Amino acid sequence: MINEELSTNENSSLNQDSPRGPRLIRPAPEYLLSYYQACQETWGQTHDPYILHDPALFHQWKETIFDDYRRHEKGEDLPEGHVPSATFWAVEGNQVIGAVNIRLELNDFLRTYGGQIGCFVRLSYRGRGYFKRILPLALQTARQLGIEGEIPICCLASNTPSRRGLLCGDYRRRDRIEVEYNGQKQEVCRFFF
């Protein structure tokens, strides 16, 4: 399921948009402080905190984050309802500007609400086109991980920035559905790449 080259070469850049643009990397200790700062800045500004770590608990997760990522990719010690996933940090220069979580399997929830790829862009980098540059890198990385066929990426219809970014992508088809999440009806836009 996971390309051996990707799993053994964890600290190298997987892809580059350009020498000056963002790139996706496996999470690495030299970027931990920048990731922590991104979490501080962005915590509470995203609808799903799974891809972020609570900055107030840094003293706990700083010791386990890299092992947790590896175990979750192997499908070990997953939170209930979660599937194996690979997490990458979007970096530019020495700054973590976001993160991408690629789900290696899909369940019913992910097919209708969460999608195959989750992404956040650091708050101070939003509104500058970073999501549009990270999206193709995430799709390329998903293919490198062996994901075939359509890749669904979802966002709430009310999440205008994400919806606009996905509309700029090279999607094959899209739809809009209503789902119940946390006891509330939500309108979800699904894009299939």
C-alpha cells in the first residue's frame, strides 16, 4: 500500500512546486517548533482539529508526535472511526505553513464528509493562494502512496476559501450533499480528482 521509497526516506522533500514555493515533507524534528507555532496560530480556526495538535498540550505531544504519525500510517493505535493516514507538513523555507493528511483508506464517513485528503493552511498564510499550490502537491503525494482512482476531497459549503481553492483544482466531477454531523445538518461540497 505504501511506496517503500516514501516510507524509508522520511526527511526528504516528496515534491516541489518550485524551488521558492511550498513543498510537502514528512514531519521532521527540525520543523517541530514551526509546526507548534502554526498550531498556536491556527487552533480554533479550522472546523476539524484532527490534523492539528492542541498547542496547550505541546509538552505532551512533542515527545510522541513522530511515533504517532508512523503508527497511524500503519493503522496502529488509531482513534475510533479513523483509518490509516499519512501526514505531511507543507513548508516554505524553514516555516511550516500547513499540513496535509492523506487517508490511505476510506470509510463511509470519509466518502461523504471528510474526504481522502484533509488540509490546513496556517492562519497567517491564508488568502495568499497557498491552498491552490498545496493541493496539487497533496494529490501527487497521494498517487505516490499508491492511491488509485478518484480521490474525493470535501469541504463544508460554508467554507468559502476551501471551496474556491477546490474549484480551481483539476477535478473530474463534483457534487453537493447534505449530511448529519454532530447532530446538525451540514451541506458538503465533494470534489473528485
